[in-house]
Amino acid sequence: MHELSIALSIVEAAEEEVQRQGGGEVCTVHLRLGPLSGVVREALQFSWELACAGTPLERSELTIENVPVRIYCGTCAAEGDPVSAQCLYCARCGGTSCRVTAGAELEVVSLELVEFAESAT
């Protein structure tokens, strides 16, 4: 299950960003995920809690936005949905000279941080 190593990498990157921001606690990590990324959403979500244990993200939530597969057809010059995620040819003209324009994403979009208030002394 390579999703655990992906979750660990996301946690590590988020920890680095928290340090750059001067501290705080991550409450939510927003991720974009396409079906062509090779990542199983459910496995990644299952791995999240394990990856976050003992880190500043321990109580964080992983929010995943699904990105549908989109293609550009070189035959009819249209951008749209393919016939299916398994049949990446143009649903409009049946052309096979297609380029994937969306659906392979695996990207952290944003982090929601809660800043710690400095204690008055």
C-alpha cells in the first residue's frame, strides 16, 4: 500500500509549511486527487490517521476533492470528457489523438492552520 508513504510525505510537507508560517496546528489538509494518479482515495484516507500520529497534524482532517478526467482531442479540437476513465478517446468524434488535461492530479491545495496564542507573562 503506497498510500501510506504518500500520506507520510504530505504530513512531512505540511510540517515544513507550519514551521515556515511560525507554528500552529493544522486542522485540515485540502487535496486534489484524480483517478489517473494511481492513488486509491479510501486507502489514502485510511492511512492518514497513521501518518499523522505523533505529529502537529495528529488531529487534522484530510479533505479530498475528486478531479474528473478531461481530455483534449487533437482530431476535433474539443476539450471534454473521455468515453470513460479506461477509454481515453473523444466522446464527441471518437478520435484517439487525445491528451489528458485533468485527472492525474495528486496535489495539496491548502492547509488550514490554527495559530497558537502566545501566553501572557
